[in-house]
Amino acid sequence: MRTATTIEASADWSTTLDLVLEAEKLGMDTCWVAEAWGSDAPSVLGYLAARTERIRLGSGIIQLGTRTPVAIAQAALTLAQLSDGRFALGLGASGPQVIEGLHGVPFDRPLSRMRETVQIIRSAFAGEKISFSGKHFTVPTAGEGIRPMRLSLPPNPDIPIYLATLSPKMLELTGEIADGWLGTSFVPEGSSAYFTHLDAGLARSGRTRADLDVCQGAEVSFAEDEDALRAMVAGRKKELAFSLGGMGSASTNFYNNAYSRQGWAEVAAEVRERWQAGDRDGAAALVTDDMVLATTLIGTEPMVRERLRVWRDAGVDLVRMYPAGDTLDAKLTNLSRAMDIVRHLT
């Protein structure tokens, strides 16, 4: 199992940069850069490409709808060139609140939009003249004398494409067309909620699990005793309540759906209802200790070691760790301890 982390650059950039540079020195394999509704990913990735030497860099994620497929391909090809081939393209549909509420573009039919986007990007990566006609994209558009074009950048069909997906149909698509899966809200004991659909997509394209790089992420933090652990778990409940109740919209929340498919349907629905009604504390109070511990890598060192072993045995190839801590030193300490555990798993 390999190691990764995810950063974004909306605040305290100097500390974030130091975290990435130190993580590279520690031997971390990959750094994903998020954008959500904050800083954009490609700008940060270009800067990191110039400041790092070995660590692989990935967009985690570029959101569909925020750029045309060809603009995404241009950014990916550029970043692969700037990083000497260390770039991986992570794509995700995001959700209606960000795509429609912030960017003002339709969120409809993310499944077919994702498929078409990947098709166009792969055509651009291959150096082909881009000619595509689908439900969402027509390239080139109709016009007098308009002809298909190819990018002037050198082709690079080897750039891997990872998809960040949660719903069953999107998971099937990931297995069918992607090189890797960027997952979240993952409970290894309930991994069939994901892998059943990923495997169906893999079979459709004549592939197996070995052909898909499975990347899962969670917060990592170490508690020195049971009292510290109880306080740590309690502090995470409001964050999880936000994911279950505040992400997406009142009717579309992929995180809530993911937890529901893994055995918490009733409590997930109640959390969303309380959160949407404005009762944030009440929503957090409904989140159980098990929900926090099952989907994170927090605990005493033996607990974290055992959870990482379970993640590996469940089929995770690349573990994406979000180190807790109020200071850079604290975050690096958590990261270093977790990476050392991964290296020595038996």
C-alpha cells in the first residue's frame, strides 16, 4: 500500500507548502490538490511542480462543469510537462450546490457528462484532432469553415485519469473507463457497497481490480489514551454531520447516500433532516462513535495500525491521509507515524 495526502491552498499557504515539501522528504508517494469552492487546483499544482522533485502530483479534483473538457486536457498536459511526467488527473462531478450555486452551470446528467468529458480528454491526450458529438458536448460547434483541431502540445496518452465517485452508476463508470478511483466515506467492512459496482464496470471493459488504482482517504490522528480518543471522536462529529447534512443540496447528497449504503441509512437521514432544519448541534449529536471510527484513521497507535491493515486487505492501493494537528509539526508527526506504520505492515 502506498501513501498520499490532499491539500488545498485557500489559507495559510506557506504552512501548506512546507507540509508538501516535508511529506516528499518523508517518502510520500502522491499529493492530491483539491479546489472545492476555494483555490483552483492547476495553479497550485504548477507551483508544486517547480518546488518538488519526486512526489507525484494530482488534481483531487478538477470539477466537471468548471472548465470545458479540452481546457481540462490542456491543463493536464501542461502539468504533466512541467512536472516531468509526475501528474495524475483527478476528475469529479462535485455537487449541485457548487456547480449550479457557485459556477452557474447545469449539474444535470453527471454520468453521461463524465463519460463524454473523459472521451474528449483522452482524444486530446492522444494528439488527435478533436471531433466529438454527444449529448453534452459538440466539438467543433457548427459554423462556417469550422474544422476540428488538435492541441499543439505534445501528445501524452499515459497521463492516468482518476475519477472521484460515490454513486453506484458512477462507480461502474469508474471501473469501466478510469485508471484509478478516488474514494471517500469508506468503511472497509462495507466495501462491497463500492467494489460490487467498480467490479461490474471493470468486467464490462475486460479488466480486473488489478487494473484500477484504488485510492481511499481519511483523517489520521493518534490518541495517547482512551480519554484522549473519546475527546477526539467527539470533536469529529460535527464535521461528519456537515458531510451528511450540509454537502450537496436538500435532495442530493452523495455522502449521505454512501453512508446509507454502508449500514447507517436511518441515522444518516435523521442527521440530514436536523441539519437542514438548522439544528446543527442536534445533527452532530446523532452521529455515533462507530460512524467516526469506521471511516477515519484515528485512534491509539495499535488501533490505527489495525485499521490500516484492514484497509490494505480490503483492496486499498493508495491510502490518502489527512493529518490532524493545529501546527505544522503536529501534522507532520501524525503523517510520519502513519507512513511508518504503512511501511511496516505485515
